[in-house]
Amino acid sequence: MAALMMPPTATPSDAIEPHRPALWGYLRMLGCDRVEADDLAQEALLAALGRDLGDWEAARVLGYLRSIARNKFIDMLRRRGREISVESLDAAEAAWQALTPDEAVDARQEALRHCLDQLTPRARNAIELVYHHDSSGEQAARALGISTDAVKGLLKRARALLRECVSRRIA
Amino acid sequence: MTDRPQTQADFEARLLGADLEQLFAAGALPSRIDPPSAPSAPPPARAWASRLSLLAMAACLLASVWIGWRALRPAPPEVAPISAAAGPLARLLEPGHSVRLGDHHLAAEGRALLVVADGEPTFPPDDPALLARLAATEGLTPEETPMIRDLTRWWALSPTAAVCILSGAMLLNGLPVAEAQAPDQLAQELAAIYKLEASEGRLRLALVDPNKRPQLPNLGMATIVKWGGGSSVRSGGAGTLLLTPSSIHCQRGEEQLVCTSTGKRTLIVIDAGSEAAIYRQGPESCQLTIVAGKLDITLRGADLVAIEKQDGKAVRAFRALLAKRLLPIPLTPFSEPVLRQLALALRPLSQAQRERFDALLADLGDKAYKTRQAASNQLAQLANADIRILTRVTQATLTAKEAEVSARLRAIHEQSPLAKIAKIIDARNLDRDLDVLLEVARRDAADRAVALARIKALLGYAKGQFMSPWTSDMIKDTEAAAGSDQAALAFWTKHIAEWTSQLRWNADKGRYDVLPKTDSDR
């Protein structure tokens, strides 16, 4: 079954596969849940697979993939009878540019990793409960021994700190 | 996505959250706290008061439930042995032995035959919710859903390591094979032959016992095991099928079933009902986590993966695996008929083998095939596999209604987005497949219908592969020309010969190139 073996040489997916995490994050930012982000990221990668992107710079490839992902996201909403406003898409784009000015997702995540150490232990725990353990606000509140509103405030302040810290580090 | 306007700050928060999720998932952020199930201690007085209050409430609730239950159910119900995995039945039928299954006689002549049956009704007719779900999946109207049950019949594959998969629906749900005898009788008969456990019409193999670590013996040939199947539709579990010349080890814990296949050839099929997330450890060891089914699979050295249906997250998960090149294999959705092709592809046939296999199929009788086979002619997507068409679909046994359902299913499947997947499949055997298809198309009416459908699918694949307007035109022309099978066949024969003459394998690009037409061509 030699025909079933993948060739050892580089394939078109080599150019796009590294962008999967960035694409996933972008889709989550647009509002996809995790599964939807999985699906649409995969759809976008498959859509791009047929194109020869070998000569493209990484940022251009990601930009191309993002445009595919955005269109697929809009299609998904339309299939569900929902729309996203142009203003929201503009705001999303602005957020992406603000946090990822040069599409350097790795740098952003690396910065985030360091910035997380600057949080207070309680804020760090709140972040971990919500983004690692998928805890709801109520669950996190119970775990931290504070009210749900306090958790929301804690998370908001933590994200603001992280956002500022990340921006500073990647500037 | 909420409908209310989103601010840049909202999106930034989401993006930060997504980054955090990915960092945690990748292990880049070490966990510092226990999962929420073990929360940090609240103030002692409040915690104790809370706990006592909860305990009191729970005690009251339990007492109420117990009293009510006693009143309504004086005797405790019998606990089902293994709810989500009542099947499969799987046993090797030694050469020279045979088994009667209702109207059918299954014989292992000159070669061993592995018989597999899952153990639960696939589509209980008395479950409206399930039927509605199924109808939505298959694109059928509610009136047609009872027909779906008839689409699950038994099928055979692999001539040398002949395997016959029996559906639990067939055994237990009043389908034709089981009609001749009471389900329990049939179960007992099978159990006696295969030395399996049987009770209340259910057959099961220790393989799926949650408390054991079962192991299939090395049969010295391809082995197919199927979990789930129809039960997965109901339970949300996963149907899994492993094909390996080696052994399969499975362990089912409270929440997961871990299967490891050490064979070089492993075929895994995940049901559409599976909810799968992913993922991987490396090209030689891929891990698939199926969320709803709580199923973990570890593959080693798998070289084929098939997905039973194209919807469901399992498919997407496998697509992701494929895109990640973690599985050095082609991928196809679709069900048993495709598995048949895959199994055949694993063991290319000689002419003698093909004839024996055809004879076996003939022995099995016309009723042995599913109408859905006609709808599953997507093997063109496996264009790099060594495909042989050995399917014999006899439409004569179908009712008009079944034929209509079959046609609708076929139409649905042909509209599937398989071209996306096909694009990443090596097409080196494309011309050879066409030859085989044409050869089969010349045989008899039933095979010709199958071959024509496959040719059409193949051309659809080619269209996606080459993006050639010429191919698109050809498909359109053929639609118009195919007023009859004979006319369509003549058309295909002529045009495919022309078409393949224009293809040249481009080793550098790993695909076919369509040569430009010359002046003489025009």
C-alpha cells in the first residue's frame, strides 16, 4: 500500500498548519465557541490548502486565512439566521490589530505567559478557573469564596492588566 | 456570537481568553490550583453552615425519592449489564463451517470468515426523537424514516479475511434476516455457534466488558471489530472499528474506553453520533478523545481511517488529524460499503479471488445488501487506494419506496463536501480506477448502475482536483446525455478515454496535470 503513504517532502499544509492556533484564537475572538472555532479553523485551512502559498510571508498567509475564517464565520451565522454588524467586525479587527499588530501570535502568547505572573494569586486563580477549568462565574465564585460579581470584577481587572502588559511587551 | 453590538474591549477580552485557553491547553501555563471540584476553602463557619444545609436538603430529597420509588416500584429494576456496549458479536468462522442466519446461509468456504454483529437495535422504531434526528441527518421526511431501518442490513467484505458485519438492528429489530426466527432464538443459535454469551436476545463479547481488559486474538489476518453502531446514535457513544493484523487492547473505565492497536493496518470508524475532540501525540501515536462517548483511542501505525458518516464532530476531528498529517493516510467519510472498499484496498485481489468473492456474495443472496450501498459510491475519494468494485447491488429486491429513499440518499451524499477532502488525496491511481470502473460498468445492469454513480463521483472529484472547466462541461453534458444507462455508459467510455489521455502524472507536484489541448485536439 505504498500509495497510502504520505510523501516525506513538504506539503502545502506546511505553510498553513502553523497558523492554526492563531486562527483558532481569531475565531474565538469573533464569538465562536471552542467547537465552532475548531470547525471553522479547519474549514479555513482546508479552503486554503489548494493554493500555493509557499512564497508568501507568514503574516500574509495568516491574513489570508483570517479572511477565509471571517467569511466562514459570517456564513455560519447566516445559516443560523443571524447576522453580525459591520461595526462589530470593525471592532473585532481593531482588537486584533491592537493585540496583534504584526500578526505575531507567538510573541503575543509568549508575552501573555510572562504577564500572567504579574497577577495577584487570587486573580491568577480566577483566570485559571475560568480559562483552564471552564468554570462558570458561579463555580469560580464558590471556589474563590467570593461573590459572582466580585469574580467578574476580578476577571475584568486581570484582563485589563494582562492586556496592558502584553501590549507593552510586544510593542 | 451575541446579537448585541460588540466593543473593541469585548473582542480584546475574548482574544485574551482564547490565548489563555490555548496556553493552558498546551501546558504552557502550569496549573496552580486544583480543579473546581476541590475549591479552596471558604471561611469555616460559612462553609460548615453551607454544607449542613446542603446535607439536610439532600437527605430530604433522597427520602422523598425513596418513598416515591418504593410506592411506584416495589421491586428494583434489573440493571442492564452494559448499556452502551451490548455488542459486538465477533467470532471467527473456520473454513468449512457455516451458519444459518434467518433466510441466509453464510459459509466460510476455503477461507475463514469473521462474523461481527453489534448487539443493539440500531434504530428503534418506537423512539420518535431518534428517528427525527436520524431523518434530519439523512435528509428524509418523517414518513420515510421507518425505511431507514431497512438500510441497515448485513454486508460482507474482504475476500481473504472475509468479514461479515451483522447489524444489531437486523438481529433484534425485526429486519428481514431476523424475521424468520424470534430474535432471542437467533441470538441463542449464534451464541451456540460462536460460543458467545447470549441473554434476552442480546449477544455480546467480553471485548466490551467494562470491567475487563479484553484482547482480540491475533487471527493471522485482518480483524474487524465494531463498537457502538446503532447504540451510539442513542447513547451518544462512538462506533469504532479497528482493522489490524495484530491485536487490539481495550480498557473501559468509568468514563473512557482506551483502545490501542499495535498492528500496522488499522481501520477505525467513528460513528456520526460521536462527539469528538482531538488529539495527538505524534504521527505514530494519535489520540482521539470523543467527548460525548468518553472514548479515547490511541492509534499506532494506523494506515486507514474511515468515518461512518460525514457529519458529526468525529469527522472534523479526523479531518484535523489528517490536515495535521498526524495520520499518514487517506480519509473518507461514509459507511460500511466504503469499509468494504477499504478492506479490499488493503488486500488487492487476484481475478480468482474476485470470482470467489463474487460467488460468496451470490451465496448470500440478493437481500444481503443495503440500499444505502447505492448511496455510498463515494469511493472515488479514495482515488489512491487500490479500488476494486465488487459490490453487487440488486435493485430488484427493493420496493419502490426503498429505491426512492436510496436515490435521495445518493443525491445527498453526492452533494457532500468530499471534494475538500479529496483535494488532499493523492490521485495517482486515478486512471487505473477509471479503467476498473469502466470494466465493471460493462458487466450487468446492477453493477453498471454502481459504476456509473462512481464514475460520476470520480469526475466530481477530478473537477475539484483539477479545477478544469473541461471537466465541468463534461459532467454537465453527461447529465444531459445519460438518458439511459446504456447511453451514459457509451458517453463515459468515450469521454473518459479522451480525458485520461490528457492527464500526465506530475511527480513534483504529486498530482495529475491536464495537458493543454493541441490544435489537432480542437
